[in-house]
Amino acid sequence: MYLAHTGHAQLGALWLSCMGWTLTAVALGLIEWRVWLVSDREVISSGVAWVGIWRTCFNSHTLVTPGFEDMHCRYISLSEAFTPPEIVAGQVLMLLSLLVGLCGNAGGVYALKNIYFGMEKNSPIRLLFFAAGALCLLAAAMSLIPLLWNLCSVVTNQTIRFPPEFKMPRAPDSQHVGCGIGVGMVGMCLMIISGVIFCTYRLPEPPQICRKTGSAAQIQVCPGEMSFNK
């Protein structure tokens, strides 16, 4: 059966899924998940510190990390006692989300390959799309948990007790949501949309075969069509 015309929506869903996966990867590496504003500028010269799920950074004219111009950065380890649970969840679940999302994209590519380049014998096209959609939705759910958790921590003004070597204040004067959470939210929404489109794929109904009956002058056509006698 010719199926190329049935996969246009899923092709768009694959593009959305790839974009969502890329934005999730970008959000994972950004340090601007939480933006801390501090009034004491003796160490934090700009008065702004950024807290991500992998490291915390701030501009300083007195403390400079090698490789960074006027920026002091410290990595947040998963095993440290001070690391809050929402950051631990972000480190673990965001990485798992990338892995699961990559598998979902691969499943979508394989299903579309069978549609546009000829499917294999008895290839379960619908099952492949459903599996790809389920993986995309699972990846979105994995990233949603740490994103909402960190968002709630900012809204409720939760602080982090960093060790002295981090040179971070015990509590900020105020804090707000950084672009890392926003980028992750957009990527998560794109993954949800693509997953839903993948899961809603339906194979077309097989064509009805008409048979000629009786003499050559009398033709019986498919149900729903008009029959006629010559």
C-alpha cells in the first residue's frame, strides 16, 4: 500500500521532537536556572550569581576560575551533602530525558523510513509510531519533574547552604527564575506535542476491490458507488 501521503504530520512531529530534544540538552548545560541577587559585592562584583544543576557561577574581580574571564565557577557534585534534592533530580532525570528522547527520535526516523522508502513486509508502522510517541512523552515527563521542582524552589525562595569554598552567600536578597528553566519548559512542550502526534497515527483503510459479475455488459461496483447497466 502507498503510504507516503499519510506521514506528513509525523514528519513535522519528528522535527518538533528534534527541536525539543535539542532545547532540553541546551537547558541541561545552562547555569541560569536560578538567578540570585545579592547586595554584598565584596566577592560577587556584579551582585548577581547563577545557580544551575551542574555548577554555580558569578562574576568577580578578586576570584577568577582558570579559563573564565572575571568568572568564578564551582561544580555541584551529585554526592555532596549540601546538594538539594531538586538539583540531584535535575542531574539524573535530565540526562535520562535526553537518552529516552534520543530513542524516541530514532524510533520516529525508523517509522518514517518505512513509510517514505517502502515498508518491510508486515512492518508494524502504527506500533512503531506509538512507541516513538510514548518515548517522547516519557522524556517530557522526566524533564518536567526537575523543571517544576526547581521552579517551585525559586518561587518559595528556597536557599542552598553552599560550602565556604563556593564563596556564595548563605541566602540571596532575592531570586528569580533563569532562562535555563524557560528553555527546558519549551523543549518539554515540544516533546509532548510531538509525542501526541506520533501516537495518533492511523493507517488508511485498505482499498475496496470491485468485481465484475454477470456478462460483460453488466458491472457491479464498490459499495457506496453507483452501479449501472450498459
